[in-house]
Amino acid sequence: MGVALITGGGRGIGAAISKKMAADGYDVILTYNTSSIPAELIVDQIRKTNVDAVAVNCDCGDTREISLLATHPWIAKGIDVLVLNHGLYERISATDLHLDKLQRTMSVNFEGSFSVWKALQPFLADNARIIVIGSQLGTRGSPHGADYAASKAALAIWAKSLAQVVGPNGQRVNVIAPGFVDTAILSGDSAEKRASREDEVPLKRIGKPEDIADTASFLASEDSAYVTGAVIHVNGGLYLP
């Protein structure tokens, strides 16, 4: 099938996407930043199948580390699927947000995604599928995550813009905007808070990382051959833009 690269591919949504891309037949390069242990566990799981995988330490907010990522020997094989999934999210009221915090979030979430794409652009296949993991908050905003919402909004507009330029070359660019997903972000919820979230969702459940991974699989496949520049909301009906 080729090679899929997933940033932030060792945890949560990224881990589910890494495993799904492997199940679809891709060799997988996944990046991690904090701990290598979860990433290596995903690599071990993938290697038990008929495909290969490797975990690469890369702070996607650091252009020097991104440049090193681009020199990895697997990159020279060419990248068929690029999933920009890494992200930084810390709860802080919009009124308490300060410039340093805003700049850090934008540098990792938005500028980091752009920089990864830019560094890997020479290695992207002619029909590469670029999948950006955004957020419903990038459309609706967030009172306690204005910086995160702004970074995801910027990503979505950038992706739409890029899709218009690279489309004639055969490449496709799409955005997945998750709603509530059962990842570390929600791990601190009380039972009452979780029940409240579930009640907000028309499908009456919190999303699974696999729900996002299945959508990424669709966008990487020929089943979505005429889909580009789209923002696909995967949220159980929680938010309908």
C-alpha cells in the first residue's frame, strides 16, 4: 500500500489511526514527543501483523526536530498518507489567556502542522492524501480553550486553501473535526460530567478513537477519491455546522 506518517501517533486518536492505517496495509511512521513507551507499544502491535512500523521522537513545535524527521530513511520511500494529528491542549479561560500561551499553542498545533507538511512536501506521493485532525472547537469556539480553538480554525482554513492548490496535482487534503472523544483530554471527568457529555450527544455516547480512525481510513482510500477541501465533523450529532 505504501507509507503512512501520523504525527502524535502513539496515543489516543493518533494511536487508533496508526493501527488502522497498518490494518489497511500501510507501513507506519508515527511520531511522539513526551514518552516513547506508548508509541513503542503501538509499534510492537503493528509489527505483529504483516506490515512494519517505526516510532520517531519529534517535537512538532520545533522546526529543527521536524527537519531531522524529514531525514529519516523511511521518508525517502515516499509518503502516501500524511496525518497531522499532534496537538497541545490546556484548559484556560479565554479571559485569562496570555500571549505566550497563545503563541505556544499556535506554534505546535498550527505552525507545527504546516512545518511538518512543508518539510515532507518533497516526499509526498503524487496522489498523497493529507488528513488534518481538527476539532469541532475550531468552528464553534471554546470558553476554556480559545487558543486551541483558534489553532484548529487556522488549520482548517489552511487545509482548504492547500486543497485548492495541490488538487490539480492529484493530492487531496481534508480535515476531520472530532467532538467528544474518549482520550486523555476527558480522562479527568467525573462520572457525572461524563454522563452529562453523553446526554448532550444525540447518539448518546462519547466517541471512540476508532471512530476517528475509521474516518481517516475512508479519507485515505479511493472510496473518497472525489473528496477534498472538506471538514468532516465526527461528533455523534453534537455539533451540526
